[in-house]
Amino acid sequence: MDESTSVISKVKNDIKDRIAKAIDKAKAKGDLPDYVEADIKITMPARPEQGDFATSVAMALASEVKCDDRSVAGAIVRYLSLEDSWIQRVDIAGPGFLNFFLSTGWLEEAMADIWKKGPAYGSTNYGGGKKILIEFVSANPTGPLNAVNARAAAIGDCLASLLEASGYRVSREYYVNDAGNQVDVLADSLEARYRQVLGQEVPFPENGYRGEYLIDIAKELVAEKGDTILELPDSERHEWLKQYVVSRIVEQQKQTLLNYGLEYDTWFSEKSLRDQGAPEAALELMRQKGLTYEKDGAEWLNSTMFGDDKDRVVVKSDGNFTYIVPDIAYHKNKFDRGYDHLINILGPDHHGYVTRLKAGIAALGYPPESLEVIIAQTVRLVRGKQVVKMSKRGGEFISMDELLEEAGKDACRFFFLMRAPSSHLDFDLDLARLQSNENPVYYVQYAHARIASIFRQARQEGVVPALGPNEINFSLLREPSEIQMMKLLAAFPEEVYEFGQAREPNRLINYMMNVASAFHSFYTQCRVLGEDKELSAARLYLARVCQIVLANALRMAGVSAPESM
């Protein structure tokens, strides 16, 4: 077996191949018409009585040839070869489902694969090394990160981990919006606070940033420089303050994200893009293609040619770019760096922006489908069924640092991943702090810690802790809870790939919950350390492979896997 191919993939492909050959034989015998084409999809049923694997291919073919579903299913089963396979029997169920019942040999091989691969289990090469850039969070450097940023960070980092495990080359990027009007306002706000700390009575800018974090930065600036910054000429002072405050806030954001367990490959500066003349170059390229025109004293991009609902202004009547121009230039830069596919995770206020950005990159000659935008919906923080809006420290929102301090990194990561990005999320602060199985992250982590405690107990009792797959009697693992858990563990590599392809890291959380539940059931129903040493060894082995899968899944989510709780 290919090292990067999972056992479950091998089993599914074998079943597909046997079905395809059975259909060909049915055609040759005249039981099915020659023109039918089969799209064979193999799934794992939820209930044991439905077999180990199932397919609805007979129903799809019956619809194509306009005949009875069960008769088509019967034709497939009639010509299906079971030689040299794990398939013990095939049942026709309901309107024509084919349910496959296998021996436990495939599960034995899957558990051995987990044991052998350890931390690498779950990884495949399905992505083929395709280069993907995921840009996420990218909050303006005008203040601390907040709960919405924390959700985007969890989603982006977990999605990157899922895609990396599936064989893609993934880079994580943060776009620093350190150019434009918002940083000019930020510099003006800092100057006002700086002067106030120095004892001057100056008005605060009407549209300035009022969070207490700027007062803290102003105090640090006074401690570092005294009043010397006031000696600089106005324009020079403004530029100095702008660079100073942006660098300080970006460093704070970096530290917050590091505390969250997230380190980016690249922090990309918008200012550097502008300094290189990239917006001008992108605009000139669109002009050369004849895609812009003059109207009402402004320059417009003919973006309706590329699916936008209306044309967009690219140069205003005052000669300045609209924000879409540097954004188009930035995405051109991403492609120029050799990425095959771009994923942006944006907030809910960006819905209308997606089409115009895709139109912009299409205007430069890039396929619009190579840019994918995921909209992460809003977050509400809830405590005692009451929505929490205001910071305890005088800001206008709960900062990410405050959230991490209250709920902890693991709970934040886990909770923000519990819902699909497209769903609104209520973050229950009380539940996140609860040290019981009612708390979902505690429930999963406790399963991992409980397994560790089993091995500590085994060592105390002088029991050899988990022999390798060649040293245990696998046939002893035949209880329903044991079989169910092994099926879940075997499915992990395929599930990781599917979660990434669907762009739904929340499904990783559901998977972990299911594995934890399966382990807790196994632990309750099956005595691991008993008088039967051979059975204990087999169950210790099963506990170990379950621990490996839980640890790998938790790591992909950015959540720790504790040995004790």
C-alpha cells in the first residue's frame, strides 16, 4: 500500500473496482444496457446493521435506464466477485442500496497503520503539492484584535492544517493595512493622546480611535522620547507617529496571535506594495487591455465584463485610487509569488466585495475561480444568557486578549470551530470555563487524558503498556463498541481530506466529539485492565491508537492534548 494512501481508501477503491467490473459483466450479458455510465460513490453507514460500506449506485443506474432499482442492484450483485477480498456478503436494502459487510481484517490493517504512522496518521498526498495561500484575520492595525478576529484565526489556521495534512503546500498570510486614511487618523489620535499625557489640553479628533490602548502607547512614547517628537516638523512628525503606532499595534497583534498558538508565514505590508508602485502597475495593465474608461471626471473599470453587477471607480476625481486598486495589485502579487489557489477569510460585511475583487483579478487575466472567499459570520459573547458587549477595561469591545485570559486558548479555539464559518456563533463564556463533560472541549480532552491515565495505571500494575500490532490477538476485539471505535479511527484520513475540501473545519470538531464518545462507551463497556492478559493487551493497543488519532485531530484544531486533567 502507498504510504500516503489510507486503508479505508484502499478498501473503498477495491469495492468500486469490483462494482465497476460487475456492471461491465452485466452489460456483456445483456442485463444492463451498454450506454449506462456508473458514478460509484462508497459511504460508511451510520448504523452497523447497514454494513461496513454502502453505495446507491444501483438506484442511480436504474434512474438512467428507467427500470426497477432492485433489479439493477440484483444484476450488480449477481456478477460481483468476492474472491480475495474482505467482503463477506452484500445485501440489497430498501429501494436498492448495496450494503457491504466485511471481515475485521481491514480494521486490523487500519489500526496497524495508525500505530505505524503515529503523529503522521491522517496525512495523505491527495493535494499533490498544489500551492495554496490562505489570508485571514488581516485586521486593520488600529487597535487590539477582537472576538471576530479570534474566530477567523481559528478557522483559517485549522483549515490550513487540514489542507497541509491532505498534501497541499499551504502558507498562512496576514495583510497589514498600513496605508490609507485609517492609519492617518490613527496617527492623529496618538498625537492627541501624546500631547495630553504631556499635560497639554488639546481636542481629540472627532473621528479618532478612543480605546485606552492608545493612552497606554502614548505613555510608553513619553517614557521613551519625552517631548522630543513635538520638535519635528508637522509632516515629519505625522509620518513618524504613523510608523511608530502601526509597528506597536502590529507587534501587539502578533503577540496575541502567538498566545493563541498561531504563527503566520508572512505579514504582508500594504505600504510596501504601494512603495513598489504595484497599484499603478496593475492599473496600467488594465488600461493596456482597454478595460478602463473615463466618466464624470473619474476612471472606471469595466468590471461588468467579468461578472460584477456594475462598473467600479478605480481612480477618483481627485486623482487618488479607490481601495479596490491596491487590493487587485495585492492579489496579483500573490499569484506572482507562485500560488495556484488563493483563499481569503473575510468578515460578514464583505459579501458585496467578493464579486468586484474576482472581477478585478479576472481583468488581469487570472481565472476568477482561483480566488476563493470564505465569509466568517459574526460572533456573540454570552455569559449567563446575557450578551456581553463591553470590555471591562474601558474599550468598546472585548479584546481577544481578554477573551483568552477568561476562557483560555483551547476553549477559544474549540468553540470558534464548532459551527460552520457561514453560521452565526454564540460563544458561551460560562460553558467554556466549565470543568466537566458538559463542556465539549473538556469532553474531548478528557478522553485523551483518560487514555493516558490507563497507561499510568497499567505501568503501576506491571502490565506491559500496548504491544505492537504483530504482538496482539486482534480477533479478541469483537465487542460492538470496539468495532465502532475502530471504524471511526480508520476513517480519519479520508475525513480530514473531506473537511478541507468542504472548507468546513467545524466537521473536525464533530469528528473528535464522535471519537471521544466512542472511546467513553468502549471504556464503560469493556474492561481494559482485567485478568485476561491477552485481552488487556489488545484493548491497550486499541486505546493507544485512539489516543494517537485524538492527539492528531486536536493538533490540527490548534488545541492541546493533555495527559492529565
